[in-house]
Amino acid sequence: MPREYTVVTPEPVTAVDGARAAAEIDPYLGLGKLWNGGGLQIATDDGLVLAIVRSTYVEDPADASVLLGVDVEAGSWLTEAYAPGTDPVSDAVVQALVRNTGGRVVVEAVPGGPRPATAAPVTAAPATGAPAPTDEGARS
């Protein structure tokens, strides 16, 4: 079954963050752009391991908290990632991404199934205002 992840981070997740996480788990994982730079795919010769979508700034932490079912801090960024199955490599890449960005996985779910939340804290202080839009998460 496919797996979805929602990651909360203090800064947008970049392609470099994704590449670093992938290399930490397996230096032979391949990387590629998705959707004209709107995402990053991480794959083996056998197929997709993980697709990471461009980060979105949380403009209303209260709404995000209600939708995700966990507290979301002001100044946070949300990043979605999708895996085609329950491959442990996908999970390991997401965990490496979280460690390297000071974030936390707030939703890890199988589509159509329950959406359990985890509670690893974000380590950075919240930002004071909304930053300008960026395409930084799309660079590879």
C-alpha cells in the first residue's frame, strides 16, 4: 500500500535536504526533479522510493493544527512525501530528512486508513512573520 508522510519543519525542505537524506541511507539512490521542479523523486533501479513535494508555509497554525490533529507552531513549513509502499528505505529517508532539518513527522498514513500522528518536537524557534514565497524546495 502507498504511504503518505507530512513533515513539519522550521524552514522549507530543499532538494539538497532530500538528497542528503537519501545519501545518508543509501549512496546509490537516484534523484530526479518532478513537476517542473515542484518536487523531488528518490529512486532505485527498481523504481520510486519516495517523492517529496515542495514545502508550503503555514500561514494559519490553528487551521493546520486542526487539519493534522497535532500542534503546529507559527512559522513552520509543511512538506508532503509519498512512497509507493511500506518499504523500510522510504521510512529511513523520511527519518533522515526529519533529523537533518530539525523537523518532525506529524502524519504517517496509508491512504484511506487511519492517520496516526507522532510527536517528535521541532527544535527551532518560530519565525516572526511570513517569509516571501520561495522556489527553494524545488531546486535540485
